[in-house]
Amino acid sequence: MAAGGGSPVIRRSTLRQQIADALRDEVLAGRLPSGHPFTVKEIADQYGVSATPVREALLDLCAQGLLDVEQHRGFKVRAFTADDFRAMVQARTLIVEGIFRSDAEGALRTAPGPVLVSIRRRAEEAERAARAGDLDVLIGYDLRFWRELSSVVNNPYISEFLDRIRVQTWMFAVPLLRREADLRGHLWQGHSALADALLRHDLDTAQRLIAEYNEHALAILG
């Protein structure tokens, strides 16, 4: 299950979180595909650790909607349908539109300068990966971009909800995108334009760009 067939080195200090992070990366990259089953023992053997932190990590991923528990059998990667994907895109759209109608402009005007610089940097990195067709790199920077952007509104419930949905939408989209021999030209490249619109408080343009982003996401369904 580890990238490249090897077992990642896990430091004992943050065992539960590191196992959860490592497995989530495997799921997002598509190396643990939808419906893939496994047991606590298999993961514990892979990482050379005891069962307790592994079970805790797997339950954390279940709570995030990435895994399902199979009673008396173990765990499996959750499988999402096209209808699930449409519903997730709709849900994240409604939340973002709600932010724009209420707190977005004020939150951006009062956000610390370093935070805004970091958002712009993440946007550039995500867009660079999208232009190169580098899906694995794009996923990481795309998630970081949206996490930092949503954190500006200072509502951890909104930030956590949006992050969870974005992870789930990537889980569904990755296998479809990997069918393309060359992803250059197939990945959304509007991160920088969106960041610029938000930083100059042009919320109308930002909303238009997010609508285009959602249309682009839904287009993978054919």
C-alpha cells in the first residue's frame, strides 16, 4: 500500500496521525482504490507498529468519510458514485456562496498579510502543477490552497467541512482523470485568477471563477 512498494518510516511521537495521513495520501493518489479491503493487522504489519494506533487512525479516516467499516472483516476504501460526486460539488458550492454572501469580503480585508501571501503562493503552485498535468502534486497544493482560503473566515466548522468534501471529490475524480494519457489541458488552472480576484475584493469575479471550477469538475462525468 505504500508508494513505491516500500513501507514509510513512522515516528512514534505522532503515530496515529502519521498513519492516518499516510493512508489518506494513498487513497487520494488512487493507490488504495475504491472498495479496496484491508484489516488492522495488515496495516500494523506494514508499518511495524501495534494494532492500537492503526485502529485509531482507521477510525479517524472513517469519521472523515474516506473508509467504511466492514463488521467482523475490517475496513475498505469508500466507493462514491457519480450522484455522490454531483451532491458533493453542490454542497461545497452552497457553503462557498454562503461565505460570499456574508463574511468573505470582511474576512479578506482583515486577514494578516502573510496569510494572503501564502494563499497566493499556494495558488501559483497549484496552477503550475495543473499546467504540467501533474495530478499528485496538484492535489496536495489544491487542498492546501482551499484550506488556507477557507481558514480566513475563522470558522473551523466551515473549514473542516469544505476540506472533507474536497478530499472526497478528489477520491472520486482521480481514477477518472488517470484514464487520460496526458493530463495537460485537462486540469483546472484558475487558482491564481481566483486568488487575485479575492485579494482585490472582486467577489463577483471570484464567484464566476468558482462556478467555472465546478463546471470543470462535473465535466469529468462526461
